Amino acid sequence: MAPVTRFAPSPTGFLHIGGARTALFNRLFARHHGGVFRLRIEDTDKQRSTPEAIEAILEGMRWLGLDWDDEVVFQSARAERHREVALELLEAGKAYRCYATPEELKEMRERARAEGRPPGYDGRWRDRDPADAPEGVPPVIRFKAPREGEQVIEDLVQGQVTVANRQLDDMIILRSDGSPTYMHSVVVDDHDMGITHVIRGDDHLTNAFRQRQLYEAMGWPVPAFAHIPLIHGADGAKMSKRHGALAIGAYRDEGYLPEALRNYLLRLGWGHGDEEIISDAQAVEWFDVGDVGKNPARFDFAKLDNLNAHYLRQRDDESLTALLEVRRTARGESGFTELQVERLLAGMASLKQRAKRLDDLESAAEVYLVDPPIAYSDQAKKLLTPDALSHLAGLRALLEASGWEREELEATTRQFAEEISDPPLKLGKVAQPLRAAITGSKVSPPIFEVMEILGRKSCLERLDSCLNGANFS
RNA sequence: GUCCCCAUCGUCUAGAGGCCUAGGACGCCAGCCUUUCACGUUGGUAACACGGGUUCGAAUCCCGUUGGGGACGCCA
């Protein structure tokens, strides 16, 4: 039977990096086994769920390239069905009404803790006569969990994990307002959606035991579980949603490519021999959830950057130019002119070799985007000593008559430095100030390439403005 | 407090009793390439948490210690 997996985020925050990895693994597992990957939005908490968050999650999934099958299931739309199952359990004597007040519950927990017992509900309404029900108190419905024995889960990642039933209390499946709780909805939905493999974060492991009890009470087949370890921050602390730039959109904004993030996330907790650069097709072919490690991984931006740089170099120049334009218009600035596009396309090959992220690429691309007079960095100014400026003045005269292919430009500059200049100079002595004058920066792509792309007119303009106006020393 | 899980270079990992004087990648350091920066390339640094077993032999199996993490809501 082909497996059916699902990613089931709750829209109380944005899609974060841990959720993205969970979704990735679910998708890869399904694709690998020729199964189905579904998406369910767990929006049963009406107070905290927002339409913005739902949209952000869907957008994050799409951006990351995590396409899902079938329609998105909204848990809130299924409340009636959840209630129906809860009532069925009540009818069958596998659940009961409980009238305990929040104060009583709190006290129970405190006492249990003080006495060294597992904290939780003590079952005081479990076998009580319904006639004892207090007037006017709406009850919750609790699941009558087995008290003896144990729950054994054969987790695909964690291995066999056992918990004694006495550790688990009678959980609420229907709130006093009649709405279903998460623990209950998940089981009903996973069953109804035909989920065969529940792949989710390690933080749900203990939930699995309770959920297993419910499956059994309903006589439903228990799905396979795979609880994958959580991602930790660089400091080893857990990566909470509050930890700053962790929403998936933040990675996009900082200039990470979805394929780089996918590759990075895949290698967190999973490996395939010595493979580091793994294409989507290879990922589908190689990935199996059983190979996921049990130890939590720390998030390392340096490695992500390295992967991102790799995929940046891999991208074609057109798509990179388009990406740059999108970033720009997203800030409310105008798109590129024809000339700018022409220059970017010509220069992209060496530009992308120098960038780790799109924002690096963007600032490196500035050379081709600004009009003179250009701004000079402090380091560029340092390069433009009186001596250097006089060299540039000499070079300018030769440039006037030089061919403008990069090789010709280099030959001209070399000729000036090594033959005309007295005493002779090393190429760098002239090329560096030239770079500063043309680009306003100490670093850039090969200067003769930049000059070729910029064209004669623009370069001489920049040179003149540097030579005339400026006093850099 | 109760229960559960984890433990190989700084980080991600390979390793399923001899192939391990522990491999790869990122980072870091150095060399080469070079008009800068990068790319590329060559080399280097660096780990089996600790203590007991089991075994002819343990990073790999068992137990304990320590250290990390997670779960214990009418949240999901």
C-alpha cells in the first residue's frame, strides 16, 4: 500500500525552519515510496489562528518547493466530525463527562508533583455516578484511558519506545464548549485522511502514546510513527519561534535560495554516505525516514551560506537577474532599465561567483546599476593617492585610443604600467587605483571585465569625475 | 518532580564488532593560482563524553555516571 503522509502545522505563527524540515521529510518520504503527501492546517484554536499565518505557511511551502497533493484540509471545518467521534466514545462507555474545575485541576497537579507521582488528572469523575453532576456546570468529555499495561510504539526513528499507561491521564477530547481538542482531532483527521505514516517533531513523541490509546479505542489501525529530532540553535538551546529570523520568509529575504535551504535541511539529521550536494531527484531516490538520526542537530549558518553560494553559482544568469529585480521592486523601487539588464547579464557570471547570498549579489551588482558620480568607499579613497591619480591621468590618455575588449584594456593598462610609466610599475599598482576610480570600491569583479561591460563612455566619465573633482588624500 | 529520548572533530555527518593509526563536508590556518575579492586547487588543525563490563577484538553490544534535549494545558 502506498504511504500517505501529512504536514500539519498550526497557524499560530509563521512557518519556521523546523516545520519546514518536517514538511520536507514528509514529502520526500511520500515521493520516495510513490505515496501521497497531504497538508492539513490545524486551526482549532480560534483565538490564536490567523488568516495571515495560514497564508504565510502556504506561501512558505510554495516558495520552498514543497508541493503537496490534494486539497488543503482545514481542521476547524471538521469539528462536527470530531464531536461525533467523541460522542461515539461516550456512548460506548470509553469516555465520560468530567466536571472538575480549573482550580481542582491545578491542585491535583501540584499535589501529584509534591508526592512524586506523574502529574495529571486523577480520574475523579471516571466512575462517578452521573447523577452527582453539579448544576449548571458544562462538562468536558474525557477519554477513559487504560490504567493497566503499557503503550509500545515502534517508532521509525526512535525505535521501540514504551510508556506505562499509569503515566498517562484521562485526556480531554471535547472541551466544555463542545469544541474538540487537538489530541482528539489529530487522531480523527489522520484516520479519516488515510494517513499511514505520521512524521513529525520529536516534541510529539509523548502525544503518540495517548493518540495510540484513542486509535485502539476506536478500533482503527494505528499509523506508523516517525518522530524526528528537533533543530537547535547555534548555541544548543532549542530553536523557538521567537528566536529571531527563523520564519521561512526571513531566509528568503536574506537571500537564500529554496534549493539551498532544502539541501541544507535534508542534511540535518540525515546523510547518505559522503554526499553533500544532493539534487531533489537524488533526495527522493535516497531518502528514507528510517535513516534519520536520533540526535538533535544545531543550525549552522556558515554551512547554509556555503550551500547557498554553490546553488547561486549553479543558477543561470537570467534567473539571478530576475531575482535581483524582484528584491528591488519588493522594496518599492523601480525595475531595471534595458541597459541595466544588459550589463547585469553580461557581468553575472563573475558576479555570482563572489556572492554567498542574494543580498551579497545585490550589493556587488551595484557597479552596473549606479550612475556617476559614484560614491567611493574609504578603502577606495586610500587607494587614490596623488601618485595613483597621476598614473590614472596618464592611463586615461592611452585608454582614449584603446580598444575596449577586456584583453585590449588589460594590454593597454599593462603597456602603460610597464613601458610608459617611469619608473615601470607592476600592473597592480595601476589596476587597483583604476578599480577604485571606476567602481568606487576596493573589490570588484575583474576590472577589465567591468570596464568592458560598462563601456568606454561610462568609464571615461567615471575616470574624469574621479580625476577632476576629487581630493582623496 | 514524573516519564521519554539523545551523546563521533567547533558544526553537520560516515561508521550497523575486526575494512578505523576513525572518512567526508562546513569553518579555521597555510601554500598555489591571481590586477582586488572570490572561485578553483594542495596541505594542515580538530572527535569516538566518562567509568565499568561482554568479547580474542568495541566508536560500534550491555550497565552506570555526567551532560544535553523533549513532554507533562478545556495550546497545538
